[in-house]
Amino acid sequence: MNLRPITHEDRRRRLIEYISDIPFKRAKVIKVKNEKCVLGKHYHLKSDSVFYMLTGKAMYTLKSNRKDSRLERGWLFEEECIFVPKNVVHTFTVYPNSILLEAASEPYDKADEISVTD
């Protein structure tokens, strides 16, 4: 999914708005403290997510839950976002003093989150 940022800026502030067709039902803010933090290593059966880097940086790995899928790795820097559809294993290494926002299409449900091992 391609999230299209629209920026509104004036002398007071800068607003970055992302337009999407995903109806979000949950959002969370992840504040990483003084050391790198590995998050995720799971996929969701029902929930799509968008991750937005408010401050700092993170390295991510995405892999579809299908046997024929390829691995995708990249960086998420300040003011960038990434879409993670359901059934895609996602792992983030978030660096110190970073703030990452997640918005998801479904409310939290422990049964929807499937952990994976390396």
C-alpha cells in the first residue's frame, strides 16, 4: 500500500497527513528508552498496521507468512511510515530515544498476534 503524505506548513507548525483507505481502530505510541529495542517478531491474522517514525530511527524486516515469500529489509527514519499487511512477519530494531507510532485496523486481540522464532 502506498501511503501518500500531504504536508501543510506555515510559520507556526508543520502537519504531515497520510491518506489511506484503512479504517483504524487502534493506535499506540512506542517510546524506546536508552538502548536498542527489538520489537515484533510476529504477524497478525486479521490486523493491518501502519508504523510511523515520529523521532529517531528503526531498522525493519518484513516477510510474508507464505513459504514462497521474500525477505524485505529497510530503514524507517523520522517522518517516514511503512504499511504492514496481515500475515506479514514484522520485526523492528528501534534505536535509543526513538518514538514509533502504530495504527492498526483491528482492536487488540491476543489471539490475532502469532509469534515466530528465528
